[in-house]
Amino acid sequence: MSPDTGESAAGAELSRVFKYIDANKEQFVCRLLDYLKHPSISAHNIGIAEVAELLVSMLSRLGLEARTIPTSGHPMVLGRWERTPGAPTVLLYGHYDVQPPDPLEAWISPPFEPAIRDQRIYARGAGDSKGQHFAQILAVESYLAVHGRLPCNVLILLEGEEEVGSPHIAEFVRAHRDLLKADLVVTADGPLHESGRPIVTHGVRGEACFELRARGANRDVHSGVFGGVVPNPIWTLVHLLATMKNAAGEITIDGFHEHVLPPTDFERAIGERLALDPGEIKRSLDLVKLDAPVDRPLAERTMFHPTLTINGFHGGYGGPGAKTVLPHEAFVKCDARLVERQTPDDVLATIEAHVKKHAPDVEFVRLSGMLPSKTPLDSPFSAVIQRAVRTGQGLEPLVYPVAGGSLPDYVFTKILGTPSFVVPYANADEANHAPNENIKIDCFLKGIQTGAALLDELGRLCRPTPGSLKPTL
């Protein structure tokens, strides 16, 4: 990273901050390494309380009012700096919990012993998302270190349950609306484009997870003696799943698409402008073809259409050689990605009704759900964020109407009514959720610059003039 990145578009205040970031980049990397040493695995409740308190101490040292706030699950961390009357308030969301590191044997270096190889930091949470929200914190720290103040007001909200589906964040946001008043929300999470270009995303798909459980006899039986006599629960699930999605790639569950809001012409045009390359996906994943329907454009697939995915199929014998057994139980885990106007409750209800109709003996288990979210492409903050990204990273960002994955963005757009944006800092091959998760050091440092540029751009929306502190949004 050079301190000159983006300085042509930056004012003198921001140029000084960029120089500070460049002068302290080795220290910032060392501090990230130290942060990543602390496990915070939400699924196992390992290290959560300790890391939450670590963050409170970190934010307090910067001069922010910081505390943990309990929820029905893991605590939230909230920091606030609100000392610029009339200026916008940005809420920076992130999550301090991480995925379990399994399988441990696949890691080149231990997941909680951060290592630097080829200018990348390898550790669980490096990209998802400790490295990214730490970059946001360092952007705030750098601006304060140089100027002693921030150009806009800042809230930092860090969740401890994102990796287990954010089960309590909606309850928390409803209960603490007064603490979360902001003009916009920005989340640093996810990967950059495969080309290395930055991304500004205006929405995310929702999610509905469920499990199907089939049972046959009260124990496994001999497949010769009882084959053709005793029902096979694996076949039961295979036949059921075949009624839910056909070979043409069409989801065939009655009512599944009932509430889907089609994209606008403008959204579709923006998606087409991204010029996503199906060939590159096939090359990088060693695929001969993409999933059906083959004539659906790539942007349409990942932004505007819901999905139904089998995440895992379990039952019977899976060891070496053959074992001629007829299993007595089987289960399958699935998720559906949802688009605007769909809700987890509605979608899971249609799936449950479908199961009862086609395989009434199969148990349907609801697991978790998350609403989709969308901020209009013509939001006045969109251009502001794009300028900040361009200044911080020196590249024109790609604008996504919707991302294919899911984040609890809906709590901001649907509960608080606040526009929300996702601006990833991590490299496209960050291996999030996988062994050898990593973040490029250059991406991390440019993330700090981008966070600082965002603060500066927001401050420019309301430069106080004598006798007036009225925002000019």
C-alpha cells in the first residue's frame, strides 16, 4: 500500500490520515495478529465473553463510549462517538464470532496461531470478519490520532452470533432502537470481486434452513434378507427431494415463489453491467457446466432468484469397502436463499406443506431463518460510499444490487428503516469458513484507508457554517 493511494481525490485532512496509516502499517498488522490469537467460536461458546470484553477495552482506549449489552444469547459490543452536531451518523456493523476451525488437520498452521505467508495473514477470523471490522476500528483510531476528532458521528456494533445465524439480533435491535439511531449502516464483510475490484452491495438474500428426517425399521437390517420388504429411509428422502426441484433447475414447491419481488429494469441493467464471467467460475472450480437452468444469466442467479440447496445427506454406511445394510434412518440438511418479499416463515411453511403432501412420514424440522434486505440503488449515500471506496482503494467499485449470501442486514433496513451497505475488504480467495482462512495484508491496509475515506466523505455532507449546523443530505 502506498500513502498516495486515492490522495488525488482526498482533502488535506484525509491525506494526513493516509500518511499515518502508512507509517503505522507494521504495528497495525501486529495488532491484528494479536487479535486473531483469541478464539471466539460462537457455535461452541468458546472465548466469546473474553473477546467481547477485549473489544470494549479496545474501543474505550480510543475514547469511544463502549460496553457489552447482553442478549438472550451472546453479548453485543456497542461503541459510540457522537460529538459532531449536525453531521451524519454511520453505524459500522461487524461480528466478532468465528466459525469452528474443523478440520484441524487441513490447516497448514494452527487456526489460532496467526501466520504470515506470501503477504497474507492466515488464521480463523482473518477474513470473516475480525480482520475486516478491525480495519474499521483502526480507521476510526487513525482519524482520531491525527485530528483528535471524527468528521462524522460513529456507532460500532459488533455481534457475537453471526456465524450461528444471528438468532437474537432482531430482538436486540427492537429493544435498543434508541441506541442505534443512524443515517446509514456499513458492513465490512465478505470478499472482493475475483478481479480484485472492490464492491459496494445494496442488499443480501435471506435464508431459511431446515432438516428432513426419515425413519424405517427400529434398527439397521440385512439388505438381502429385508431388501424389497423393509422401507429404506434414504430412498424415501431421495424420492421426496426429487419432488422439490426438477432436472431443469425449477423449484417445484407450491407457493414457494408466491411473494418473490422481481427486479426492476434498473436493477437488472446494473446486474448485467457487472459482466460476470460464467467461464471463470467453471475454470476455477473445474466444472464442465453450471447448474440448470443453463440459460439464466449469472447475475440473475445470484441476486434475483431464490435457491433450494441440499447441504448434506446422511444415512447408512460410508466406510471403506461394501456393507450390505439397509439403514433404519437418514436425514438431509437444506437451505433456501430468499429474495425480496419472501420471508423464512412463509417459505418454510410451503416446504412443510409439501413434505406433508408427498412424504407424510418424514419429519420436517425448522432450523433458522433470515429475511432478505435491500437498499435502493438511488440512495443518496450510495454515491458517497462509492467515492470513499474509490479514494481508499484506488479502483472503481462494482455496484451490486444484491449479494448472493446472507447477513442480518434486514434488522437495519426493515426494523430500523436505515439504508444499509456491504463493503468487503477481504480478498476473493479468503477461504472464509474453510481451513487456511486468510486476508491479504494489502487488502487489510486498504480496508483501513477505505474506512477513513468513508468517515471523511460523510463529514463532507455537512460542513458546519457559522450560525448553521443543518445537514445538507
